[in-house]
Amino acid sequence: MADQQITLIFWRDLYNEPASVEYSWVPQGTRRDIRLPPNQQEGSRSDPAPSDVSHVQVYRLTNGRWGVNNWQFPPGPPHKSPVIAAIIQILELRKEVIGIVQYADGTSARDSQPLA
């Protein structure tokens, strides 16, 4: 399938320490990262990806001393429509990370993981 540009937004509620996320678009598997220095709340990246992206694979996510490893979202089988964008929100005050994908058909799906 032809490549398209797909965007990941990385956002956090507390941003006094460095943060990073290493991820890939499934099924492509090319590892990419977004790094945020202290005092930067969000960042984004647009990547070339196939038009059949179904999930986001997070290999490692950190925000200061908190993090998540090896998380794929959304849960379950591929949706009938491909992913066109995603956001990862670190809610350190709630000790949670939320992942949301937007599908080409206008619907979305979400999942969350506890920060550890």
C-alpha cells in the first residue's frame, strides 16, 4: 500500500523533567522517537507510513522517573479503517498514560496504561 504521512502527538501534564517515547506504526515496525526537554509540554512528529496502519507500538515511554514499556494500542484486532493519527498523553498526576488513535472513517479508539 502507498505511503502516507501519519502524525503522532506526544503531550504531558507535568513537564519539569525530560520525556521521550520510542514507537512504531504497526505493521511497519520502523522505530521512531520524540524527545521533550524539560519545560516543553508537547511535541509531534509526522512520519511516512503505509496506508494500512492498525496500531501504535510503544517500546519505551518515560517522563522523568515514570514510564511504560512494551505497550500496543488500541487493544484488539485491526479496525476496518486505517489509523491516520495518534496522541499519547502522559497524565502524571493520575499516574496514567492514554493512547488515542484516529481512524480514516472519523472514529477513534483509546487505551490506557498505568505509569510505573
